[in-house]
Amino acid sequence: MSEKKEAYYPIVDEDRDIDRVCNRFFLHMHLHAIRQRYGWTQQDIADATGMSPSTISRVETGKDVDLRTIIKYADAIGYEIVLRKKENGSS
């Protein structure tokens, strides 16, 4: 049986970095959590999307993936990526 990998948590050195780190990793960690909640493997998602398991891993860790890849992953697990205007954003 293979060893369980440790969860990846980015190190934040300064308070101002928290928003940057959270924005970058929250979506990826959320997709990973959804996959695990349903008991799907990375190979299951790879088969459903036609992507490689290494690409699925990169999506879940936020490493070097484009938006199209993230959208394809989300679609495979029954979710969609939505862009909406901020409440306090400018027009």
C-alpha cells in the first residue's frame, strides 16, 4: 500500500500575503475536497476529463494550470466556475 501524502499548506510570512495565498489556493483545495467527499480518485477524474492524472494533481495543488483546465475538471465533478461582480467593485 502506498504512503499517504501530507496535505499541502502554503506558508504565509506576512499578513498582507494571506489574501494572495487564499485566493490562489482556495479553489484548488475546494476541488480536491469535493473529489475526496465523493470518493473519487484522481484517476477517475482523469478518465472523465481525458486529462492525465498528473494534470489532475496540478489542478488540486494550484500548480501551473490554466483556467480552461480548471473548468474542465469542475465540469467533470458536476460543478461550474462562475465569475461575478464584487459587491464593492467599481462599475
